[in-house]
Amino acid sequence: MPLSHAVYSINDATPTMVTVPGQESSSGITLMIQNVGSVPVYVGASGLTSSSYGASIPAGGSLSIDNIFTTDEVYALSSSGTTTVSVLKVNR
């Protein structure tokens, strides 16, 4: 299972795509997003906002998304100012 990872600086104005580029997989991937900042982070589709999102990750928390397609795009948005998320992708 090939691994890839990246660290993203995200802000509260524009959603940032956090899907890690890397080897494609026909059987899906697992994506783990860790909020290494000090404010909550919102995760969802490209149109996410602070009031319309798929999940909220508290400071120091993480979220795992299993069996998504490699073409799916996951975005993150800071709840306040600029913060950082770390993303780990496991190809199956």
C-alpha cells in the first residue's frame, strides 16, 4: 500500500483542496486529515463554508475518510485566520 503525505496551510476565506496527489488506485484510498493548528477546521466539498460543511475537526483532532475514489476532491477551511493540516493518504 503506497503512502503519500502533505502539509497544507489553510485560511478562513477560500477552501483549500487537501487531497494528496500520488499513485492512483482502482480500489479506493483512505485519507487521514489531522488538524495540527489551534482552531477548528471544516472539511467538505469545494463549496464548503463555516456554516455549510461535511465535518468539523477540533484543534489537535483528526478525521479519517475510508474508501474514497482517487478522483474525489476534499477541501478544508479554517474557522479563523490561517492554520495547518497534515494529510496522509493510503492507496489500497
